[in-house]
Amino acid sequence: MVAYFSSRGPSRASPGILKPDIIGPGMNILAAWPFSVENIINAKYTFNIFSETSMSCPHLCGIAALLKSAHPDWSPAAIKSAMMTTAHIVNLNNAPIEDERFLPVDIFAVGSGHVNPSKANDPGLIYDIEPGDYIPYLCGLKYTNRQMSMILQRKVNCSDESSILEGELNYPSFLIVFGLSNQTYTRIVTNVGEANASYTVDILPPHGVNVVVNPRSLQFSELNQKLKFEVTFSTSILVLS
């Protein structure tokens, strides 16, 4: 269940990137330490235990560290992709994850789902992002040249960079704001599973949304091979402007 104080989306800074990315265990977590709170050296018992919240971030960071240990060549984006694409979307009763009102959560509460460390260790495919890929993304968010230079610690001129829309970043999820026209975005996946592997997409779009993936199947013949596909979004619901 997602706690009422868990951060909700959408992101104001980057509305085209789905937030939150993922959820993890964070409430009623027992923390312990073997030192006396009162600094009594000769106390008979010095072991302390405390129940506190806000542990989702440490849990997810620890899982990311384990994945980095198992896959030293994975980038931060690859690790994040592995965690997002293998997350649970149901609870232990195989029912929809609920919020504090006992209602099924929406994407702005749960993101990709609840983290699954074991599956994240073997995601099959990852959506990787090189550091340089964020430059046109940030330019597309209308960061100034001065702000970009402060971030990158070098001179950047966004007018010289090919800015991209948020949906064009090679991210593991989509957040679409519909207008009057269809929207098509490209994704590149990297094979980190078996050398010879085939993947076929299974589409279950939300009501009123049409999603077309081309090609529907990807055939890999080697490890770390990269293949590209396109996703086109359209809606049958009337959009008023």
C-alpha cells in the first residue's frame, strides 16, 4: 500500500517524464544500533531499536548498489531501467496496489510499480542513456546557457544543440499529453540477457488511447546488441483546445 505521504507526480520540472519512477518498502522499518543512547558505558543492555519511516530511498539505493556490484559495466540509467521494467504492478495478493484510501493507485502514485530486486538483476533488456543524451533533453526544457554551463561545468550553447522533446529521451516509460495529432517516439533497447533472444511486445493501452509499436518483435543475436523501435500514440477521445 502506498502511504498518503509518499511523493506523488506529475513532475512540474519535467512534465513529460513520469514521476514517481518506482516505489519501495519504506514504512514501519526497524532500525537498530548497539550503543547506549545515554552514553552509559557499563549498561547491561545497550542494544536499541527504533521504528521509523522514509526508508524507500535507502532501500532503492541499496538495490541499485547491489545491481552495480553484479553488473559493473551498467550505467546509472541502465540500473534505473532494470529496476523500473521489472517492478511489481500488483500486491502480494495478486491484486492492484492500493493507496491510503484502499483504492487502486494511479501511475502518479506508483510509477512503474514496486521494486523487485531479483528480477531487476536479469531484466533482459535495458533502456540506456549516455550522459551526453541529457544535454538536448535539458535544452528542450528551456534551460538557459548559464544554467547548462553550471550543470556541466563547461560552456554550452543550447542554440547550437539539437533540443529534443521529453518523450524523445530514451527513458523506460512514457507520459503523453495528447493534442490533435499523433505522437511518435523512438526507443533503443540493449540486450543484457541471453545472446540469442526474441522479444514481442504485448500492448494493453489505457481506455481511449491507441498505441502502435513498430516493429512488434525484436530478434537479438548477441549480447549488448542494440535495436530500435518506434511507438506511436493517438487518442480517440475529442481534445478541445
